[in-house]
Amino acid sequence: MRGHGFSAAPVLASLAVMFWLFWSTSAHGAEQQIQCPLTLPAVTVQGKASPPGWRLVMPQEATLTTAGMLHGPPEESGYLAPAESKRRKQGKRSSWVQRWKLERPHWYETWLYCGYGGGSGPLQLFKLVAKDVRECTLTSSTTDGVVDQMVFVCK
């Protein structure tokens, strides 16, 4: 059992996520490379939950399982299907390349997401993509079904 001292774990986890969000951003008009973090540390998510009287806590780290793109803000769930999707399997390793072509002009914001946990990634991080982006490519790879990387390149 811990003493009554201050625990730095929640602060460090929050700083890690903020650092990722800052670091993965590049200047508008240039190629933008965004890499999904492979894991989210425990206690990355904390806060009030609905219904009242409940609390939301992430007690263990979550691993990256999925990624993709959407039109409109995350709460509207406008998930996009890629225009192209290619898979390669070589022994225990698999890789995918997915490409989204973003037609302009339109009034929707474009977002990408990185999903964590089982299934379709019930915990998701979202990142706004620059307005002038016309195409995003997601390159991902797994070894024995475990994600090694998921990297977006948007231009």
C-alpha cells in the first residue's frame, strides 16, 4: 500500500500523450507524418463518467490495435473506408497499406484515429488533419498478430 505522498504516474502519463500530440504535428502544406503510440500508459484516461456518481479510470496500459480516418469531429463517428487497401503476409509478419483520397472542398474536418484495446479499439485517440491535405496513407505491420507500427503520411 502506498503512503499519502504524491504519485507522479498520472502526471507522467498525461505528459506522454501531450508530447505525442505535439511531436506528431508538422507544418501545414508539408507532408505530415503521424505515428500512433504503440501503447497508452495506465492512468492515461481519468475523469468523471456518466451516469453521475461513477468515475472513469484506465487501470492498465492499452495496446494499439487499429487506426483509420473520419470526416467530421470524433463524436459524430463519420468513419471513412480507404480508397485502396493492400495486405502482404510473409511468415509471422503481415503489413497493410491503406490510402484515403480526400476530395476538397467540403465542410467537414478530417481526423485520424489510433484505437487501443480489443476489437475495433474501444479507446481511441483522435488527431485533426491539416485542411489542405489531399491524401493520407496508413502503413501498418504486425508480428504474430501484435501491432509493430501504424504510421500515417498525409500530404
